[in-house]
Amino acid sequence: MSQNLVIVHTGCANISSLQFAVERLGYKVLVTDDPAKITAADKVFLPGVGAAAAAMQQIAEKGLTDCLKALTQPVLGICLGMQLLTHHSQEGDAECLGLVDTQVKLMQSDTLTLPHMGWNQIQVAQDSPLFHNIDSGSWFYFVHGYCVPVGPHTLASTEYSQPFSASIRNNNVFGVQFHPERSGDAGAQLIKNFIEQI
């Protein structure tokens, strides 16, 4: 059964790589900032790179804030897109979408290089269809200097000087801190799971 898949055009740079990753799996996906088309989608991807405050400003300027807050279908926030699902980010003291009851905090380390860039392993914390056929210890690609602390909404965690949420969920809203579109077979499996399992 074909699905109406949408990538929200947030104005960020990694949209085309996500689009190609979805299309490589054999699915058509629409990139749009039209609230009506986003609302009508079966599944919604919310990508993001850059700073939280600037991204929230772009979302507001596109008239998408209320649209994104009201979505009832499955939503997958990726990297900054995951962070925008929370209530608040320390990055630029940004008020975010408030769809997951947690906050984004600055990563800190005395020994490791920040921002966190490169491959790291995840530990699956809760059974979820998002991680169907993905084992704890699988490697994913990260690029970020802010993170969501581990908490009740954490689906998977990663350790980089401190533990943080690699994936979060609240009801229909999912988020991954890593870039599945840049994470090889495991990332492709996760995108496929979001489309087919949820």
C-alpha cells in the first residue's frame, strides 16, 4: 500500500540526502512547506541542521508552528528536528514545539572533542517498532553539540562523555539525534521501520 510521505521543508541543508535515502527504499516522498500537504500526509519527516532558535524562527515564518503541533500521524524528527520536538533548547534559549516533555542541553566534556561528530553505538532502552531488526550496539552517525538527557521518553541512548538520548518518543512523535540517512544499513532499516512498522 502506497503511503503519502512528506519531508517538511524547514530550509535546512540535509533535506536532499534524506529524500534520496527514502527514495532508495522504493518510496515516493514529497518535500513541502505547505501546511495542508503536511497535514494530509500519512507520515511526516522533520529534518534539521543548524541552530534551534533560527530553525524555530524559520518554522514560524513559514506558518508551520501550529500545523506541526497539531499533527496526529507519525512524525520523525531527525537531528535538530528531534530537538525541536522538545519544550525548550538551551541553544539560543529557544522555545520549541513542546511535543515531547523534555529539554535540550549543551553537551559537556573535559576529555572528548565537541561537538560530537562521527559514528557511535546506540543502546536500545525500550522496545519500539522504530528499532525493529536493529540491535543494541548498532552504529549510527552523529553531528551535534546539544543533546536531550536520558529520561522516560528515551527509546535509545548513546554514551559520549555522558549518556544522552539517541532516540525519543511521545505518542505519535518520534525523534532520532543521529542522521539515519548517513548511517548505512542500520539507518536505512530505521527509515524503513518508520514507514512500514509505525
